[in-house]
Amino acid sequence: MASITSNLKESLAYPFNDLKKFGVIFILNMIIFSLIIASNYIFVNFLRELIAHNNISNINLVLNNQVSIEVAILQIIAFIISIFILGYIYEVIGNSIEKNNQLPKFNIKKLFINGIKVEIINIIYMIIPLALIQIAISYDLTIILVIGIILAIILALIEIMAIDNMVANKTIKAAFDFKGIIEKIKSIGYLTYVGGIIFYEFSYFIIFCSLFVIMILILPIIILLSIYGVLIIYAILFSAVYSYVLISQAHLYGALYNLAE
């Protein structure tokens, strides 16, 4: 447990090792959240107009309207930016595994390629449990829902080591080397591995809870601003904390991989 707690302390301080690079990730997340808010705002206003004109049943109008195209473009841009952030997370994990406490440099081509790799792993590992959960919700199948949730938790735990293994071996095939992945987890200790992840996630949960408490406390002050002012302040706070957690967590899971050595 000593290694787990010491890794957490080191990772919590890690994002502050280079505030300029941290700032870039913060700005990228701000852009993503702004694009998502903007696309939702446009689409909600569009639906209001449809309802006002009794055209809500005209689905072809919804699908073919220029507004839908604008929303899709905004969300695609947000997704592309998120790929670069995933690529940066990949690099952070790599630096952590190599015991390099510097934040990675920004190589756009490298970040995009590595981000695609991480996204592919996310999709492959989660597609079956998410499909089961969706089917269970659609057809009210409680047993299937429970199976889907349990499978999602198990695969999420394995995926952490799978991504670490991919980064360490510099090949996407290593993310599906289940024998090697399980051996790594076994060498750490199943209880230590799962307990460590739960401990880590609970720590970050506390950080997010603290953020929401701050948001509630400052609400009486910022409510004097316009609704846009409130959204901007909340977006800045959330983007800052979210960026911090992403970088710190990636460093932490890279350090977790080294416990197997």
C-alpha cells in the first residue's frame, strides 16, 4: 500500500511540473466543452422552433435541416480535439512508465496516431458490455443489465493495464495480449491492483466533489452575472479540474504498471 499511496502523492503533483503544457490541455478541454454546449444550445433552440410550429413529428425536417449539419460539425470538431488529448494521455503514461516526470512535448502527428490507438482500445473493450446494457434498458431485462454492468467493470479494470501494456511495448497488439496483461496484474497482486484502482478513483472522486461544492458556494455570487457568464465560469472551473485529473490519472496508471516489475 505504501507504493500505491506514494504514487498517488507524486501523481497529484505531476500536472504542476509544467504549467504551460498543462495550460494547453486545459484550453483544448475548454474548446471541447464550449463546442458541446454550443451544439446542444443550437439543437435545443431548433427543437423549440419545431414544437412552436407543430413540426416535431417531421423527422425528415430534423435530419435534413442545416441546423443538424451545424451540430454534427461542432461535435465532430470536438471529437477530433479529444483524440489529440487521448494521444497526450498516451504520452503521459509512457513517460510515467519510463519514470520521466516531465510532461510530454506536443507532437501533433504522434498525438493523433496514439489518440486513435487509445480510442480503438476503448471501443473494442467496451462495445460488448455497452451493447448488453443498451439491449437490457431497451427491453427491460434486469439480468442482462446486471451482467452488462459487471462485465463493463471487469473489462474497465483490465483495460487500464491493457493500455499501459500497449504504451510500454509500443504496439496496439500488446493491448490484446491477455496472457501478458493478466500476468502483470497477478505480479502486482489482484487485491492490490483492484484496491489500488478503487483507492485512486475514490481520491479523484473527492476532487470532483470538492469542485461541485465550490460551484455551489460561488453560485450566489456569480448568479448576478448573465447565464452566459455563469456557464463560462463553470466551464473554466470544470475544464481546469478535468484536465488536472486526466493528466494526473494517466501518470498514476503508468506508475501502477511499474509495480509489476
